[in-house]
Amino acid sequence: MADTVTILSTSVFSNITTLTSEKVKGDASFGQSDGLHTIMVNLNDFTGTIKIQGSLETTPSDGDFFDINLSDEEFTVDVSGLVTKKVLDNLIYNVSETSMKSYNVTGNFVWLRADIINWQSGTISSIEMNR
């Protein structure tokens, strides 16, 4: 099964510095075992922090969600030549960001959601997930 769902639709900064989206079903809700989710974040002049959170519970409360590491498929190489995949635990934008980027997440999550903190300005045009 492959489909795209909206985690968070267009949201404009309105002096509220935090926002948590509604939860959306992840792969595990449908009995899928590959656990691959691709998150697309579309921003316009956004300043703040975005976290993607997951839960393994079928009927989760707020305390059942945890931050998920994101991968943008970039790699780093240290001085010894060791290649490491770059992993982000959240997306921090200290200066105004206008972009559309995608991140891969692997895990058999029953639910996923977006958690926005330290929101200072701008618009989140959308956060979508392909599962």
C-alpha cells in the first residue's frame, strides 16, 4: 500500500508558539511490515522547530508519542574515512526558511504526528507523509 496523507495542512503563525497536529495512521495500522514512511515538509518564511513523533500504541495518549529520527539521505565522512548517515532528531530553523524537503523514517509506527515548538514566524504550507 502506498498513499499520501496530510499530517498538517496550511498553518500560519498567529502568536501561538506551539502546535501539535492530529495523529495519522502509520504503516503498522495497516499491517505493513516495511515501516518506511517519507515525510515532506513545505515551509514559507518559517522560523521554529518541527518534530515528527510516533506511537506504537493503538489508542495513544499524548504521553505515548516519542520523537522520531529523520534521515534526509545525506552522509558525512570523518577524517578517518568513516561514512555515516546524517540523522536529525528535529528540524530547527533559527532563521527564516522557505523550502520543500523530504525525510525518510523507518519504524512500524501505528500513529504519527507533527509537533511544532518555538514557532516565531512564517507559514507551514503542509507536512505530508507517504506510507
